[in-house]
Amino acid sequence: MTELESKDALILHLERTLKLERQTLRDQFAMAALTGLATHRNLSTDGAMMVLAVDAYLIADNMITERLEQ
């Protein structure tokens, strides 16, 4: 690996790390929803985790909408 490739890899790693550290309220709501959903779903089918993630963010979006209406 050249020095430039090494620097590019480091920059990419840092960008991903920083993105993970910037959790939004939506992300926090989705994580909470995901915890509940995962305990009540069969995750053995193909694509089940993707469906779970989508459902968690749909719930999070509804929670934010409800929160804004208060």
C-alpha cells in the first residue's frame, strides 16, 4: 500500500467514525424501536434485518412527527 493509499484509507475511516458519532434524535428513536422489534420478530428469513431496520426508522419518524405536534 502506498503512502497516498494509506492516507486515503485513514481519511475514509475517520469520516465513517465521525458519522457514527453524530447520532440524531431519529437514530436514537430508531435504536429504541429496533430493540423492541427484534425481541418480537422471527429473524431467520432472508432480508429480515433490513425489514427490521426500515420498520425501526418508520417508527422513529412517527415518533418525531408526534413529538413536533405536541
